[in-house]
Amino acid sequence: MGARIATLRRLPLLTIAIALIPIAMVFAYRSLLAADPEPMRNDQVQYLALARGFLDRGEFTRAVPGEPFVPEPLRYPGYPLFVAVICGTAGCEHVVDAQAALLAIMVVTVVRFARSYVGPRAALAAGAIVAVFPAFSYFAALRLSETLATFLLVASSAAMAALLERPSRVRAVACGALLGALALTRPFFLPLPLLLVAIPLVARYRSRSLAAAAVVALAAYAVVIGPMVAYSISNFGRPFTGSLGVQLWQGYFQGRTQASLDDFEREQVDLAVVAIKREEGLADRRQQAYAFVALDEELRGRAIDLIRHDPLGWVARGALRSAELWGGDPPARDSGTTLPPTARALWYALSLSLLAVGVIGAIRLLRRPSLAAAIPLAIVVFVWLLSFPLWAEGRYSLPAKPFLAIGAVAALGPRRPAAPS
């Protein structure tokens, strides 16, 4: 008993030690990537331009001072606001430092979240997997939204678990606000609050206090995303914009070659190329913003027609898209050209093994008496289902990887349920 108490007392120190690992890895990656990390990822340039819009004009726009206002049809304001805060206080050169700190906090959150469902030692192991998994540190060394989105998904899931365990108004507001911040960072997660309703219904869980708390959480979520919805309606006449149509279009052709297309598919490609060149040929940036929204809508319609044309082939290619989603993007600069095939194959094997073991463990967690134990599996299934029809990149699954780490320790740990901590 005395040895066990001593171990429990050491857990906070071990957690802090583990949380320091990704900070060191982020700094190492920053040194390796040098002053111009991943120039092919122009997302970084766009996010910085939007952050400058907040700082220099107080508006969500890529336009510089002196230019007319140009509405933003593609990006959402969550990550540009984060970058603007860091740039306006510590300086833009410290964005990566802030993301390293987010990773460390996320490791601690993973340990605390997992402790009640897998036990304290296994929770430490889950935190260690997150700490040493190189993709987290690699993308934290870039000015991309993946780190903030992953942090917010873990934080909002922990808040959701706390709400399910013991509903209260304060917890509901915190959960809804975090879910809203996540949606403003990655619009892919806009439907995530439905889990607040879906998990209790699937589990046939009845609680008036939980139902009331869910309503409060959804209201808080609506308040947070409300300004962005108003922005989109006032500028584009619709509540949401983005690149869903582009992603659906690209997803249909992922893994295809020109020679494999039939006549209908080639015709659709030719028509899409004309539309894309028409949008890119516009010199006026404001006109180009509105043209992008129209292009996204057109490509979404054409993608749906293509899926109707060959539904079985599209579903079959979902295996390729899924493999790329969970196993792509090795953590190396321009990995498609700089890494040898053996290294890429090893990364796929590692990532897909984590997926398989993590899903098995997440299913095992359903045996726990706690309703919140269903969250890891629910998050993984959510990301997988919503990503299935879209263009896939490995970084898109990064927010779900901490939940696979929790599932992995549940799969490899003891079969009896862990006592709540």
C-alpha cells in the first residue's frame, strides 16, 4: 500500500516530465526546418495575412492597410486570431513557442482525461504516446491550425466528459465555448456538438439535468460561432463558406490517374479546369473571393454527379483515402520527395498500427460504466466518417490521434475496468 501511495504522489512530477518532451521536440524540428519551413504549404502565408488583417485593420481579411475590404471565403478566424494575439504581444517569431506550450498542456489534459477510464499508470502511458509521437511536434513547428485544433478537441472532449459525469451550468458553458472555438479553428468540427445529444441517446441515458446542460452548452456554442455566421451571411449570403466542394471533388479523384478515367469523368475534369482557370484569372481580389464561393459550389455539384456515376468505385477508393488520412504526412520536410520509400512505409505501418490498436481499445472502453468512456471511440468514428468522402491528408487526422493513444493503452492494459480516480 505504501509503495502504491508513493507512486501516486510521483505521478504529477512524471506527468510534467512527459509534458516537457514535445517542447524539446518542437524546438528541434524548428531548428531543422530553419527559417522557411515547408514553403509548399501556403496555408501558413494565408493564416499570417489574416492575422495581419486583425492587427492592422481590426478586420477578418487578407487585405492590407489602404486596400478595400476583401471578405475571406476559405479560412475561419480561430487560428488567425491565435496568431494575431501572439504576434501582437510576444511577436510572430514566438508562434511556434506558443504551440509547443499548447502541446505540453495537451499532454497533461490527456493524462487527466484518461485516468478515470484506464487508471493512472496507463493514463501516463497515453500521455507519453502523445508526447513522443513526432507528428504533433512537427506540425507544432509550422504555422498551421493543426496544433490549436488538436488542443481544442482534447480540451472540449475533456469538458464534455466532465459535463456528462456531473452536469452543471458552468461546465456546460465551458464545453460549448470550447466546441465553438474548435469550430472556428477547423470548420470540419462544426457538427461535433451533436455528440452531446448522440452519446446519451445511443446509451439510452436519461437525465433532465444533462438535457438542460446540453441546451446551455449548445447555446454557448452558438454564441461563439455566431459572429462568424453573421460575417458569412453579410458578405456571401450563406451561413457557412469554406472548401467542402473542393475537398469532395478532389476526394473523388484521389488515387486516380488520367488513364483510368472514363469519358464522363474526363468531361467533368475539363469543365472543372475551365471553372478553376476562370476563378484564378480574376485580377480583382474581391471578385475572386466571391468567385471562389461559386467555384466551391460548382465543384460540389460536379462531385455529387461523379459519385452517382460510379458509387461503387468511389466507396472502394475510400480505403485509399482512409489509409492516407490515418497514415499519411510523415513528419519530415517535403516528405513526398525527401524521404525514401522505406521510411514512408514504416511511417504508414506505425500510424495504421496505432489506428488498429487504438480502435480496439476504444471499443473496450465502452465496457466502463461511465458514459464519458465512449468519447474516444466517438471522436475517432466522427473524424473517420466525415473525412471518408473528402480529399485526405495525414494531418487532418491529427486531432483524433490523442484518442487513439488512449485507446491503445486500453487495448494493451488489463481487461478489468479501472477504478475512477
